[in-house]
Amino acid sequence: MKKTSTTPRKPARQSATAPAHAIGTQPASFAIVGIGASAGGLEALELFLSGIPADSGLAFVVVQHLDPLHKDIMVELLQRCTSMPVVQISDRLRVEPNHMYVIPPNRDLSILHGVLHLLEPAAPRGLRLPIDYFLRSLAADQQANSIAVILSGMGSDGSLGLRAIKESAGAVFVQDPETAKFDGMPRSAIDAGLADVIAPANALVSRILDYRGHAPMLVTPPDLSLSDADGSALDKLVVILRAQSGHDFSFYKKSTIYRRIERRMSLHQLASIADYVRYVRDNAHEAQLLFKELLIGVTSFFRDPPVWEQIEADAIPALLAAHPQGAVLRAWIPACSTGEEAYSLAIAFRDTLDRLKPEARYTLQIFATDLDSDAIARARAGEFAGTIASDVSEARLRRYFVQHNGGFRVCKEIREMVTFAPQNLVMDPPFTKLDLLTCRNLLIYLEADLQKKLLPLFHYSLRPGGILVLGSAETVGAASDLFSAWPGKTRIYQRRESSPRTEPVDFPASIYGGSRKGLAVPIPAANAAQPGSANVQTLIDSLLQQRFSPAAVLTTDKGDIIYISGKTGKYLEPAVGKANLNIFAMAREGLAGALNEVFARVVREQGSQVLKGLRVGSDGGALLVNVEVHSLQEPAPLRGMILIVFSDQPAARAKTPRKGQLAGAEAERMDAMTQEMQQSREELQRAREEMQTSQEELKSTNEELQSTNEELQSTNEELTTSKEEMQSMNEELQTVNHELSAKLDELSQASDDMKNLLNSTDIATLFLDEQLCIRRFTNRITGIFKLIPGDAGRPITDLVSTLNYPSLAEDAREVLRSLVFREVQVSAPDGRWFTVRIMPYRTQDNRIDGVVITFVDISVSKTLERALRLSDERFRIAIEHAPLTVFSQDHELRYTWVHNLQPQLRSGDAIGKTDADLLPPEDAARLTQLKRQALEQGISVHTETTAHLHGITHYYDFFAEPARDHSGAIVGVSGMAWEITEQKRSESRFRQLLEHSLNAVACHQVIMDGGMPRDFLVLEVNPKFTEMTGLHDVVGKRQSALASSIHPFNADLFSACVRVATTGKPEHMEVSARDGAQWINCALYSPEPGFFISVKEDITERKRMEETLRQVLSVLQRRTAIPPSQAGAAASLEKVLQDAHVLLESGMAKHTSRPGKAISDAGDNQEKQS
């Protein structure tokens, strides 16, 4: 027998209604809280523990995903957060209240009879699900005393265990995903609809304590003997559920409903069912939650492995053997929940076919139905959490599932074998002609009467020899004449061909309404107008007041009573058996026969009839009754109705018989008998006349009936043979319609999503089929191809494009042939540029069905690219003609790019090398230190440095800064080095000139304030300046503070300095002290805007010589005054004096300009070097 289960230690499972002793377990008197946590769980556990009192009366078991190779310190960490003992679990440790137990690494945990057991993990690391494993064990062992808590963690471990907890009437508490560090496990539990309470970790404990505080008051009694008040409240709750959900739970076992209700009552802290009914009535959402609670689907793949072993080994081979020529086998799984059992059957069938390898072709069509539409939607999706790895073998996972969103999805082959549809087993028609029907763990929730009616229905649905599979706690019971059991304890039965039953099969409509059928008031015929009861009463009361006063009834033309007026008890009485309000069934003895005949005549003739002196049996003897039967024509609302009026016939007063009067009493009896006999003769005569009339009518119709009888017989056989096929086909079509409707909704949603996606991307897109004809396009494509919606189906070669791309069609064909996408950049005559990308169009099953062409406008990118290229070219030219070295290095200071390296080295030789490989050690160490500073400190470095190449010292203005990636992390260093060797030499010559100059030289910077020059700052002076002024340490001081000590500082000199610093044109002027004791010749030059150089020369001696010469000339002119007669001699003398004066002036000018010109030349030299 082939084994289908993959987990060697799957915990025992049982239904919610199975007693605890079914597995030999006596639940503890206190609740055990199983806590599942994973990534981020420590923080959540600490918050959870902070709210647990030391005497909570609960036991806590923590199960985590722990590294098997890492030393566990969880006990120490958790002990700090609580005063109750925290213990690491050892094998066979009994659970005590007010303790916390922590699972050790590399172990799985189970519980039996309140004792913890450690096991070696069977699944490989990475596939273990310890939380699921323990919660399943906890649910089976502790039943309603089991509580599950799911905290922060990734994945979906715990979901299967939570289902087991819910099945066992336990409670599930889940951390709010918004507060969880990792929300995978909490969201998985919530999405599965298993969470009873969702709250932050620190609030879960108080909710658990509130829940347990109310739980002891709600112990389900074994016999569920509810009080009248509780029973009435329970019935009201069923009515509310029916109104809210449309589904009737009155056929569920009261214990099942009560167990689910008491859980909800505990969660809401309600003490009675009546309180809960009021809560549900005021909160519609609670009714939906209770509905989901009652529909909790407890299922898993290959649940109860022995059953699946026998299905694979015996059941499926038996079905194949019954159809040796091959066939399409049909299976039905009612109450399929989320589809695990349906998919398990499909997988088992495929495995059996692979094992037996039959020559004939067999397929299996599985119909899976459930009352819960949400569960059907999840089943249709075929997506399951990764936790199914504990129930499905690794080989089956590889073959029948694909990994999807961290879980698994059934493959297309298995999915297409199953058709899912919502169905109410009690209300909707069943599937027929089935080979296999699997209804496991559903009957145990239903009342015994309904179970007895469903089993014949299953027998009707199965073909001869069909197989029925029930749950481990279910049997066919009294229907053993319909099914024969297979050997073993797997609850597998085969349809038995028994003798026909006397009672008909109860189809769903009769199953649901059978108990109410007899209570219904008969409905009038279709052609009879049936007024409302209030309206009838008004009309009849008015009519009786006008014409009658005795008792009367209003009926339809079929005799169904609509209204009763007055006391009719003497004439009518309820019929025995089912309630029946027909006048003929309720007429007393002596009235029925005569009334039947007269009633028919009145209906036929639309008139009135009167019966007098009818002897009607009554409780006190017999009465003589007059009966009037009228066919009503007015008022209009009562037209077609029959009014029957009863009245008593007056009788002579009976006297007490005396002696001698016996003959008179006898005579009276004889008269009564004679009257009855005469009445009987009249009735018999009327019956004969009616019979003759009926015989003539029957003869006239008999021939017609005989003529059609043969046709009906010929078609009846065809209808009989095709009835079941049509019914089955109709059911299948309805099921397929649900499936197609769901698919249509999905396709419509996908189409809308794609349309919105294409429009939102604002990219011109063109879809072509395999013949390169247009299938679809976006609005933006009309700017490239002049397309309208009517162009769909046209070949692309017929279209005119605005692009310079004549080979578009050829490239599309090449992509179809090679299945390799193509991308090109093309231009348009109007200057636009596009990136054209051609890709194969792949369907969901990876079939090529055309191409997709996208046109992305890159005009802006092209413009920026051209601008960037031009900028790069300018930059290249600039740095190639400048003494500049630009570089980039990685984190290890290896060159990754370098430009304009020293002519002695080639740029290509530096790539991948460091400064130590290229420069002398001393220079390399200096540069490396500067770059390390930028790299490690993350700062920019700007300084002057030197390098020695071939014995020559080179000077550089060096700059370096850290290079960062997109995230801001430092990945290297980049910078540049500007060679300033010639500038340094010019500065050196300039300084030498300053040092040896015979004039006082000072460099100044103009100080601006509010856009106006206010003062000068002394930047540098030479020794002659210090000698001339006697001032020391003047560098960095303002000129205004030194003016009085150096030379007179007047407005003219200040203005001249500003003009020179602003215009760059040199000037010179002579200034003197106020007393004229000293004269200075000041020459001004500007090396760059905002700066000027002053060259000062002491010309006091020259000024004295000029003054002396002027005085001498003045004396000579006075003394050599010559009369006019000697004018020639005088002119000669004056020319001599003028020549002497010019000679003096030229000598002084030459003396003054010589140092100034030298300084100016040096300044011009330096400016050219810069």
C-alpha cells in the first residue's frame, strides 16, 4: 500500500465535537498559551511579558525559530521582564501554571497529557515549522483550554496550527501587524480569518485574562440541556444569522452552535446568550464574524494519511477497473473549504495513474463546493502558505506546485482538474452520476434527521459501484442498506444496489422545507383573485350584515378556506393528520357528501344551491342543518369565490316519554330514517346523472388521449433516459458558469489594470500579432503613426510613420524569428528622437503571439547629451592646454582615471597603481597622507605641495575631496593638481627684487564697506619700508592706523589708490608733510583688481636742491636785469638758465622712475605667469 503522507510525526487531529477522551487526553484545569514568534519576536515578547501578573493562573509556552548552532540565551533575556519562573524545556517536562517555558534550539515540541516532549526535527533546516507543529499538538491535547498567540515574525508558520486551535474551540490572539517589526506571521493569521483578537503585544495579555475570566461560566454541558430562555435566545440567534447571511443553521447541532457562541461570548465578556443576542442585533459585523466562525474550515492536504493511502491503493484502482476502456471519472467534494482536499484528490489520482500506467485514457473531473464564498475564492486562486510543506512531500511539491509570493501555487495541470463553486448542500441540487463522493467531517455538525436525509441523497448522486468517503467520526448508520463498508477504519463505503425504498429520495428543497410543508395554508388557484385578509374581512362583514347572520366560510373554487365568519365548530372540525384547511376535509359526518356534490354544481353553473334538513353528526348527537352555497360575482374582489352559509333547522321540542308514548318515539325515529333514505335516493340519482354526463365527456376525450398516448410513451422513454443527464449537465453548467464568471471578473480587472497602466506610463506602445497586424495601441502612438481605432487589424507596413526608420517591419520579423529583443534610437524630421524597443509578446503559458513595440521620446535626453558632449569637449580642451592634472582613485587609492599626468608618465600607465608605484617615496607618502585625510575624515583638502621628478622640484596647488556613491557612502577620492612651478619662481624673483630694492614697497588690499572703499589692508612690506618708516609688524594692519607714522595720508592720495586698484592704470604723485620737512614720491600699480602696490621714495633732498636752484635763478634774474639795448646778451643768458633748469628736471625724473619701472616690470611678469 503506497504511503502518501510526508510527515512522520503529524499530530493527531479530531473534530471539534469529538470528546476529549477520544484521544485519551484529559485537558488541564488551567489554560496553556502557545506563543509563536520569529524575527522581531524578542521585542514583542518583552512587551507581552510586561503585562503578565505573577498569579495569572496560565502557563505559557514560547516557540521560536532559533539558530540550531547558536547558544540560546532567551531564558535569561525573558526572565528580566517577568517575575514568574522562565524555564528552558527539557524532555518530559510537566506544564505548571504561572510558569513560562521556552523551546531549546534544534528541537520540535509537542504536548501529551500536559507533558512537553522534545523531538529531533524531521524536516531540513529552512523548511521546519515548529510553531505549527506545537499548536496542532496543543489543540489536540488541551481542546478548549488551548490559546494561541502569534507575534512578530516572517513567513506564515503557525497558520495551520491556528486552524487546529479554532477547531478545538480554543482562542487565537494576534499582534497588530502595524506594531510588529515583521508582519508576515500576524498578517498570515489575519488573512486566513483565524484571529479572534488583534491588538498590540502589550495589550494582548489583558485581553487573554478577560477571556479566561469569563470562560469558566460558559462550560458546555454534555447533554446541552438549555433552559427555555436560553433555547429561545438560541433560536433568535439562528433567525438573525439567516436574515444576515441568507443561510439557515437550524439544522446544525445545537452543541456545535452553542460551542461557537460561547467563544464569542467569552471574547466580548457577555454572561448570557440573551445578552449576546442583543449584542449581535446591535452589531451587524458580529453576525458576520459568527457566520465565519460557524463555517470555520478545518482542512489540510492529505489529512488523515491512512484514508489517502487506501484511496490511492484501493479506491482509485477500483474505479479504473470498472471502466477498462477509459472514461471521464466524476468526483464531488461538498464542504471543500479552501480546496486542500480537492487538490489532494487530484494529486492522488495523478500519482495513481503514474504508478499503474493504464493503457486506456482516464481523466478526473472534480466538483468542489462550499457554503463560504470567501473560501471558494481562495480555493480558486490555488495559492497556499509555505506551511503546507509539512503535509505535502518534497517530490509532490516539486511536481505539482510552483513557488509564489513566499508560498506555493498549484500547477495548471492540477488546477484544471477541479471546478469550484458556492453551494448550499441543503438547498441546492446535488451533482449526479458520480464515481466518488468525499464528504468528510461535515455530517458530525448536522442534526441526526438531516444526516438520515443526506445519505440517501448521496446514494442517488453516485453511480452503481460509486465510492463514498466519510470522516473518521462518521458512519452511514441506518443507511447500511444503501452502502457497504470497506475493510478497515477508514470510513470508505461503496454504493449498494438495494431494493427500491418505499419513501422517495428527499431532494434539497424537500429536505429544507419538509418540516414546514404541512403547516402551510393552501393557496388559491391561479385564476382566483385572493384579496388580503383585512380587505376580505371588511367585504364579508359588510355582505353578511346585508344578507345573512348565521355562520359562514369563504373558500376558493377548490374548497380551500380563506375566511371564517361566526362559529362553525358545529359543522366543521380539523382533519386528522397534517393540518388541512380544505372545506371537504373539515366537514363533519353527514355534511361532506352532499356538500361535495352541491359545491361542484355551484362552481360549474356559477349559481347558488340550498340543502335543507341535512343530519350532521355533532359532539352532542345529530343536528338538522340547512346549507346555502353561493358563487360570488360581486363585489369584484370576491368574484369566483364560494360562500357557504350554515344554519340550524328548528326542531320540535322533545318531551319526556311516558308510559304509552313509546310508539310515538319509535314513529319519530322511523320518520327520520325515512327522510334520510329519501335524501340518499335523491343524492344517488344526482350522482347517476352526473356520472352519465361525465361518461359522455370521458368518451369524447378518451379518443384524443389514446391518440396522444402513443406519442407520449415514445417520448417518455427518451425524456426518462436524458433527465438525469440534463440535470447533471445543468448543474455542471451552473458550476462552470460560476467559474467563468469569476474568470471574467479577473480578466476584466486585468484589462482595466493594463489599460490604466499603459495610459499612466505615457509611453507610445504598439501591439502587433504574428502577421505584424495592429492588435492594440496607446493614445501616445498617434503622434508617430496616424492611427484611429478602426486601424486595428491593419498591417504595420500599410502605415506611414514620422520616424526615419524604414526597417521597422523587418526588425519586428527578426525579433519574432530570434525571440531576442531589439533596441534602436531613431530620429524624426521634426528633430525629435525616440528609443524604439521591440520585444516578443508572450502569453501566460509562454507562447509567442506577436511583438510589442514601445517608442520612448528621448528628445530632451538627446539635447542634454549634445550639451554634455559639448561641455565635455570644452572641458577636455581646457584641461589639455593647462598645467593641470585631474584624477580619481578608489578606496585603496588606486588610480581609476587620470588626465594630463606629467609628461614623464603616461596616463594609461597610472591606472590601477598607487602614488607609491609612480612617485618617489617621500612625495608618495606626502600625497597619500593628504588623500587619506579626505578619504577617512570625509573633508576637502586644499594645500600646496611639491613633487620631485627626475631631480627637478615641481610645485602644485593640490585639491582633493571624497567621492561618494548614490547612497552617500565614501568609495574613493577625486581631485586635481595645478602646477605652479613658474609662478613660484616668479614670486621668488619678485621677493628678491623686493629685498634688494632701494625704495619702500608695500602691497595693499582695498577694504570695501557697503560697496564703497573705506580703507586699505597692508599685506606685505620690504625691509626698506621698515627702514623708511621705522615701523615693525605692520602686515595685517589698516593703512589708516599707520598713515600718520608713514607719510601724510590725504584725500587725493586715497582717491588715487582706489583708482589704481579699480582701473589697473598706474599713477604716481608727490606728497609732503604738513611742515614740508619731508617729501615722498609715491608710485602706484595694481597687479589685480582690488589690490595695489605702492613704491615710495624719499625726495626731500631733491626738493631742497630744486628750491635752492630756484632761489639762485631768482637772484640771478634780478641781478642780471639787462636794459633793452642789451637784449641779445640777455636772451643768451636766459637760455642758459632754462637749459640748466631742464637738465635738473630730467635728472630728477630719471632718478625717480627707475625703481618704479623695475617693480612694475616684476608685477607684469607675475601676472603673465598666473
